Amino acid sequence: MIYHIVVGDIAAGPLMEAVSMEPELKGEVIVLKDILHVGPIQKGEGQSFSELRSAYWQELVPNAKEPIQVDDMERLLEVSKAMYDDETAVAWFWMAPWPADVTAYHWMLPYLAKHPGRFYLLNIAGLPFLDENGKVYYPKSIGEILPKELVKARKLARQVTLAEVEVDGEEWNKLVQENAGVRTHEGGKRLSSHPEDYYDNQLISFCSQQYQKASKVVSQALNKYRMPTGDLHLGWRLRKIAESGRLQMQGDVNKTLKDFDVKLPGGDNVILSDSEGTAGQGS
């Protein structure tokens, strides 16, 4: 039995197809929903890790139709228990050179390292794959890779060594102590911690003195700067920036990014449409 662990639904799609195609990959795909490179990771007294992360995402989506429940830890513990019960079971983590993936690796390491020789890492960083046209490229996420290419990649899975467990195991402890708002990938398995306002100036650079949809500002920032945080985190930052007085807002700020507008202080109240210019845009 192989437990294939991957971060996010987009990455899970082609991996599930690859697992269904290849008998050597037969097993269960475990999809981690949380992206651990943003938000707090240091628990409070009497607080579980899932409670901590659920509260963080609830703050980002205050008007969610259902309470947000993050249960990645519980599912990781279920995998670990299953590996205790079945000594032939192994876990494979499919890791891309992306901060969410690398942070997840350090987070799960203490649990899966309890099964020596049975935790495998399949790291695609710097590896060439073929696209639909047969051209070589270097993907940044598992979700970019064709299922048939993932089948070939199975041969790259390798055991996480005891030496790696010893060295890499310190990284998570360091990250927890820093408990920063943002973690960025610095190559390999290295991560750097930054304050929660790390991307604020980039967001503001797309604002002008006329109101624009928050969704437009976030979309432009994501497209230009390739921010790996996702739109929920950036929308939350827009709200926080407005609370500090550096931006003005109108509309229902507790709904989606399409339900409120932002602008720099001053100017007028004209709302720019998505097809109009982007004054104040970063160069």
C-alpha cells in the first residue's frame, strides 16, 4: 500500500489519474488542503494545530457559508497509524519547488520519520518533463505535469534518510519559533520567514486614486509577481492595509473580492472597470 501525499486539489488531479494508470503506484492519494507557508503555525496553550489553522482561515473568510475546518493533521495521523498497523505500507510525498510543498514536507517529517525506510520523497525540483507537444520544460507544480509523465517519475522516489531526518527536522522547529506570517522558498528545502505584510507594497502598487475591484488588484499582483499565497491571503491583506489607513475601501469587505473596491487615499470615487487602465501599477 502506498499513501501518495500531495498539496492541493490541482496537484491531486493528475496524480490520481497516474495512480489509476500504473499498477506500481496503486494506493491512496491523500490531498492536503492547507497551505502552510502563510499564517501562524505556533499553537496556543490548549490549542490543537487544526484549531489554530482553522481559526486563521476563518479570519480570512469571515462570511464563509460553513465554518472552516482544517483537518490535515488528523489525516496525517491516520496515515501514520495505518503504517503502524501495516508494516508493508509506505508514504510518498510528491513535492514541487513551491513554498506550500516544502513547508508541508517539514511539517509532516516528524510524523512519517517514525517509520524508518518507509517515507519516500519524490522531489521534482529542477527535473525535466515533457508537455503535450513533446517539448521539455521544468514544472513548478505537480499539477502542471501530465499523468503519463508522473507515471515515469515514480522511479525517482527515494527514501528519506536518517541524516535528512536529523538535519531537516530542525527546520520545522525553527519555523514554529519564528511563527511568521509568510514563508518563502529559497531553493532546495530552504525556507525564509517574513512578516505578514511581506507582499503589501506589491499590492498597493496596483492601486490608484480611483476605486477598482479588489479582485482586479489581486489578479494583477498575482500575475505580475507570481505571489504563491493565493487570493484569499492577499484579499485579507487589502483589508488590513485599509485598516491602517493606507487604502480606502467601499462595498461589503466581508464577502468576496468582487464585492468591494479599493483605492489610494484622495482622488475621486469613480470606479475603474476591468478594461480600463491601471494607474499606479508597478513597473
